[in-house]
Amino acid sequence: MWTTSGRRREQRRKLGLLLLVIVGCLVVRRYLPLKLDGCGSLGAPRFNWSNMVPIQRWNRHLGLQAKDSEFLLEGSRFRIFGGSIHYFRVPREYWKDRLLKLKACGLNTLTTYIPWNLHEPERGKFNFSGNLDVEAFVQMAADIGLWVILRPGPYICSEWDLGGLPSWLLQDSSMELRTTYVGFIKAVDLYFNQLIPRVVPLQYTQGGPIIAVQVENEYGSYDKDPNYMPYIKMALLKRGIVELLMTSDNKDGLSGGYVEGVLATINLKNVDSIIFNYLQSFQDNKPTMVTEFWTGWFDTWGGPHHIVDADDVMVSVSSIIQMGASLNLYMFHGGTNFGFMNGAQHFTDYQADVTSYDYDAILTEAGDYTPKFFKLREYFSTLIDNPLPQLPALKPKASYHAVRPSHYISLWDALEHMDKPIESEKPVNMENLSVNQGNGQSYGYILYETSIYEGGTLFSKDHIRDRAQVFVNKIYIGYIDYLVEGLTIPRGQGHRKLSILVENCGRVNYGLMLNKQRKGLIGDIYLNDSPLRNFKIYSLEMKADFFQRLSSTWSPVPEEATGPAFFRGTLHVGFIVLDTFLKLEGWVKGVVFINGQNLGRFWSIGPQETLYLPGPWLHPGENEIIVFEEQKSGMIIQSMDTPYLGRSHYVD
């Protein structure tokens, strides 16, 4: 039997425990500004967003707000757990699969860029259909239960050609990209007139999933015009954007990218409290968000394959959450730089990005789960009260029979079936060629031919961009690029044809070199000390209509087939059509086309060793494969059900 004093001691003990719990919750609330449904074990935050998903939110008055160090959505505390997926890097048939996997990981928000250069490939000619139907992508995210942060640019970086800016802008010799230069701003306005009205109805306050819109992208790393960012901000507002506006920059770019009245957010790889304190110095009493937490990294041709350890990712993610910040995983799913759309880096040296944008992300390039995915899902399941969705099944892969090309046509023979060459006394760069209704050539190769009468040194003086193969009377002499500026041309007698095949390997997508991304021959090229003159110029953008012209010109493959040449073969597929990977062992450098779709570039220097071939681009029966090989045919194209040598198509 308890005494009176014993009961009092027990009451004081219980009261003390209650006060301790209350204080603990208050401390957690101070450092973790979110909706708490209980403190959870050891003070861990708990989230319940069962009533905070797009399809269940009917009465909408207050969208996402950045208030008092926390986000509020319709007045309730909200934390953004986001992941980046770019619709233009994923076949439309797989959009839903990738978005369901994002949701199943425990994330509540999708972020995506919008690439101007795909949506307006020629000035005034817009495309928002098929794989570029951004409205359908955003609506699909809403149907799945995801909020959306839209990043419309006009510049997006994203390791994408020219950071998403259309190459025809560079026809203007005075162009100043990402400034209030009238030629640039006029083009942005016309583009936004087409784009923004399409996404305005998808905003939160109009019943859609878009809760925030980013103003440009990482402008602090460029920072050439103090009037530019305020202009882009107003360009969004006056066209009907009413949701929360935000910027994103790395630490060094925060000061240059900040815009009054716009929430600043940070991009980073390593978590450091100093960075968060620096961010808060620009905007006191605002929520902290990591818009790009880099879950991996991109690769460049000839460089190493980059891998970020799953445990390191988990340490950083948990640190960000415990610091009270929202975050977005860049990338959740990278996808592929199909076609000629990869970007490049040019700081000390020029380096072109590979075709794959696997990024060592949370999902592989083909959408498969990784250890990072399972660790993140387990972690988020401890934070979210409502159960996570079941895991979508993986897309099976196939290993089809190897393909041996049966037909062949050399580049020199193919020229007969191309448009009449442009004749010019001086070289003309790719963007200023009179093709594509006056919009110039955007991607691919360009061939310059002229006559020479002597040997000597062919010297570019930095006027060849990015890589040129040189031929005399169709005989390969060597190549010139940023590192090899001069090439010896052997002596010969009389008139000889000099051919220079220049490849646009990808325009720089980040840094201060954007205005110097005109491709082909830029100005004069010299043989000894004399500039070459009187050129015939062939545009080799390799669009679908080009291959249609070659349909009746193929010959059997010779025993020793060298490039530059086109090789055609057939991939036989049964009734069940699945994803696969192509390995071009023994081939050197070029591009692969399947049923008219440009899969992207390959290059024996690696690190990428196979090309991802999505099942939706195949059909039962015979599928046409065309390989443009610059140098030497490997004769066999292997089809594999797994990426070569492990994750992400790479040798590590």
C-alpha cells in the first residue's frame, strides 16, 4: 500500500516525464519546422500527408508559402521531399513507371526542367506534343499524388546542349545569352508566351499540382546582368504565375543569384551547417531548402565513371532532414541524353558529356532500383505515418540475337543523295548555315570541302569546334580538336580535295563559355600561312528524312569496311518486346539509330560502354539499326539484357 508521500513522488515523476516530453517536442519543432503528429522515437519527426495530396485537395486558397522558417501549404506545415525526373530524357511510355517509383520511395514532390531548345527547335516553331507534352507529364504526377516544382528556365543547365537554350540564338553575332540584351529577351518573351499559358492552369490555386516555380537556374554562376533575374521574375508573374517563386544556386552563386521577393535555395553535394547559415544570411526567418542534393554525378567522354556511395547519400539526406530543411534529390532518375542533346564542360579543357544520364542516381538509366532507393525508402518509411505504396514491378530486359550489318554506304557516296551543298568563299559555322528555314543547323556533323595544291601544316587557331577528321582525296590524314591544333598534310601533285568532317560534340551547358558555342569552322582555317577559300559545305544533321533518301542506295558490306560510313542491319524481336542494351564492341566512334530514333553517341574511349534501347522504340519482327561509324566498323552489334559490367553501363 502506497503512502501519501509515495503517491506524491509518483505524481511528480509523471509530471516531470510529461514536461520532458513537451520540452522535447518544442525543441524538435524549433529545429524541424513541419507538421508533427507526435515526436516519434528519440525525437524523430513524423509526417502524415494523407490529406495533403493533389487529388484530395479541393478547397484551395493558400498555396505553398515560405513563412516563419517553414513551408506552409494551405496553412498546414509542410516539408518538401522531392526528386528530379526529366520527361524529355524518358520515353513517354515510361513516365508513369518512373513517377510511381518516386512516390513509392516516400517522396511527395516531382521537380522537372523544361528544355527550350526542344520545344522551339526553329524560331517560332513550337512542339508540345508526344514526348514533349509537359502538361500531360505534370498532370500525370498529380494523378499519382505528387506535387510539382517547375523549373522552366529559360536556361536550365542540366548537362543539356547549351543549357537548354536553342542554338539559333547564336546566329546573332552580338548575342549575349542570359542577359537583357534585346535579341535574347525578345526570344524569351515569345517562348514564354507559348509555354507559360500551358502551365498556368496546372498551378495549385487553379486545382493543379504545381506548388512552386523556379526563376531561371543557378544564375549566380553567370551573373552578367543585374537586371536579368528581375526581368525573368516579372516575365513569369505577368503571364499568370502566382505560386511560390524560388531560385537555386550553389554556395558561390548565392549572392549573384538572389532576387528580392524570391525564395533562395541551395544546391550541394556535401552537407555543411556553414552553407545553411550563409543561405540564411540572405533571407532571415525563411525555410531552408536544398533544391539539388546531388545523388551522383555525370560523366564525360574519356573521363572516369563517377559513383557516390549509398551510405554517404543516406548520411547527407538524414542530416538535411534533421537540420529542418526540405530537399530534392537530383537526380532521382536521370534517363538518357538521346540523340545529340548531351552538353559539355569547358573550364580548363573542353569535355563532352556522355549519352547516358544515369548519373548514378536513385533509379538506373533503365529505371531499375538501386541500393540507394531501398535505403531511402526504408528511411522515409520511418518518417511518414501513412504506409508507402507498394513497389512497382521492374521492367524486364531482353538479350536479342547479335546484329551483323548487311549493308553499307560510305559518307562520300551518301553525299550524292543530300541537298545541294552550300557554296561559300569562306567557312560558315553550323548555326549560320542557310538550312532549316533559315534557322541554321543545330546538331550533328558538318562537312567542308575545298581544293588544295600543296602540303604543309593545317592549323585551326582554335577555329575548329569541336572535333574534325581530315581527309585528302578521301584518305584519312588525322584529326584536330582543342588539344591537337595542327596537322601535317602530306605533299602531292596537282589539284587535291581536302575534306574536313567536323562534329559538334555538344555545346557547353554551364559557366561563362555559353556565348562561344558556335560549332563547325569558326572563321578561317589555314594551310601553312594562307587561309583556305572556296568551300562546299554539307549539313549532316542526320534527321529521319536523310535516311529515307538512302533507302535504295545501300550496298553489301565489304570485307574491310572503314568509315566514315553508314552500316545497316536488322534486329529481330519476337512477340514480346522488352528493353535491351546495345554494345558496339570493336567499333570506334559514332551514332546509333533504331527505327529512325537517334539513340545517341558511342565512343570506345568510354567510360560508357553500352547504349540503352527502350522497348517502346522496338516492335515485333525486324527493326532497322543504322550505325554511323567515323573510323572502323566492329561488324557486330550485341544486344544484352544487362548493362555491360555492372551498374550504369560502365567499367569503373
